[in-house]
Amino acid sequence: MKHQSILFAAVAVLAVGAQVARAEGEEKKKHEGGHKGGDLLLKYDNNKDGALSKDEIAAIPEAERTRLLEKYDTNKDGELSKEEIAAMREAKHEKKEKAHESK
């Protein structure tokens, strides 16, 4: 009986820990804007100027970098300006709203 009580307590502690970790992960995702892998600026904007330079963009995995530049680098300079990033965020926000409305 004593072993069952210890086992039950251990399982309960693990279950509570898993719930807390999941809740923290969801909160972090909300804070980071929900972008896969976190917000681009938080992750790659090393100088915190609100834009992504060529050097900062070079750190983004190639497939993601190519997609971002093709879609959002409107002046084709190989960087993402504050304005281009704002347009990217707006497009993602509109996409989320449309998805939410269709539910």
C-alpha cells in the first residue's frame, strides 16, 4: 500500500508539472506573436532596431529566408525594413482573422 501511495504521488507531481509547462509554453507563444519558432525580430534582430539587415537575415534558415524575402522584401534590397515587417505582421494578422471568421 505504501508503494502505491508513493507511485500515485509521483504520477500526480508529473501530471501537474506537465500542465504547468504546457501553460507556460502557450503563454510564451502568445507573447512572441505566435510565429513559428518565435517572432522573427525577437530571434534575429540582434541590434534591436526593428528591422532585419542582410547579416541578420543570413542567420534565418534558407527555406524560410527565401520565402520571407520573396514575399515581403518589396524593394528587393535583401533586407526587411520596419515597414516591410509591419506589412508582414499585418498580412499574418489578416490571415488569422479570416481563419477565425470561417470557423
